[in-house]
Amino acid sequence: MLKLFASIFRKPTAVMLARLELEEAQRSLLQAKSAAEYARRLSEYHQDRLRRLTAFLKAAHTEKNSK
């Protein structure tokens, strides 16, 4: 019990700190990849939306002029 209590207040070793920093870097990379995927999909959505609206307006303009 005393060892457990002492280990809580012991200064972490360089290896322990490096391991913690590596884990944090892995989490950060995963978050960045998720954000990049979200941004790519959002961009694709807006591109599809622009194509759809452009086609709609072109068809509406063509229909209006043919009457």
C-alpha cells in the first residue's frame, strides 16, 4: 500500500513521459485525420450542391426561353 502511495507522488521517468507524449501525439493525429475527412466530405457535399443548383438553373432558364 505504501508503494502505491509513493508511486503516485514519484516523478515520472523520461521513458514514461515519452510514452505519454507518444499517446497524445497519436490521439492528436487521429483527431486531425477525422477533421480532414470531415472537411473533405463537406467540400464534396458543397461541390455536389453547386452542380445540382447550376443544372437546375440552367434547365429552368432553358425551359423559360423555349416557351
